[in-house]
Amino acid sequence: MSSSLSHPERVAVARLHAMLELLPTALDKRLGDAGVTAFEHTLLTALVEREARRMRLSELARTTNATLPRISRVATSLEKRGLIERAPCPEDGRATNAVLTAAGVATQQRSRELYDDAVRELVFAGLAQLPGDGVAQLTDLTLAVLTSLDPDHPRAAGATATQECAADPAPGSASEPTGEPSCAADPAPENLGA
């Protein structure tokens, strides 16, 4: 039998749980004026980052680290609001693509500013209190935890841009030129809405 968590370990996990509970709700609240949740914003952003603004639902699930049933429910909601359309995948008749509509692009552009402002205030302002580069520290910490949570997708130090990871950003991302490992949750650089 393994030993119990130490007090510092219990504190760290309790704070992680608290952040994981509070952050999505706080982001959802900030995105209310755009009419989307933080997860819907993430999904729309993943589509905006694609050249054809379309992705297979299964790929969208991997990219957003969501289950296929969750993606299907969210896609249905976005489709009812005219933000995406579903279309058969030409490469695989069994698969379905989510295709971003003009209304979806406009919604993502509106929500992006709200999202960016919220993240700066709710996350990065707190990180500024840390010694050193808080953003780099958060990037390293989350990558380490993601690697433990999902070992089937290379995220560990030494992962290369050619290795597939569910959260890999679109080509040309900020992490690519530095050789830093990338993760499926990483966004593409500044090509959104172009």
C-alpha cells in the first residue's frame, strides 16, 4: 500500500481542484455577451484555425480533449444557432465534419476579445505575482500533468512538431519555431479570423 499524500501534496491538489471548478464558470460568465461558453469558444477557435474551417468531429474531440458524445452535443447546439454546419467527410463517408459558418466566424471574433481579456485578468494577473516567468511555469506544469493524464499523446520533453498530439496547434504555431513540445490544447498563433 502506498503512503498517504503529504500535506503540501494535498494542498496542491485541492488548489488544482478549486481552479478547475472555478475557471470554466468564470470564463463562461465573461463570454456571456458573445452568447457562447468557454468550451464553445474553444471549439469555434479550433475551427477558425483550420484553413478550410472544417474538421472531423472525432478530430475536434481530440483537439479539445473532449469525448465524442460531448462534441456531438455541443456541435448540435452550435448547429441549431447557425454557427456551424455538419457535412459528410469527403475522405471518409462514415465521418462527419463540423464546418464553421460566417455567423460562427463572427461569433468567434466577438468572443475572442472577451476570452482574451478574461484570461489576462483571471489567470495571467495571478501568474504575474510569481517570481520568474509565470506563463512559462504554467505551460511547463500543465504539460507535465497532461503527459501523465494522456500518455498516448506525446507531450513530454523531447516531443517534436512531427509527433501527433491531440492538442497540437495549427502549423506555424508559436511553439513550433522554438522546438518546445506542443500540446493539442495549444492554440495557433495570430492567424485567427484572417
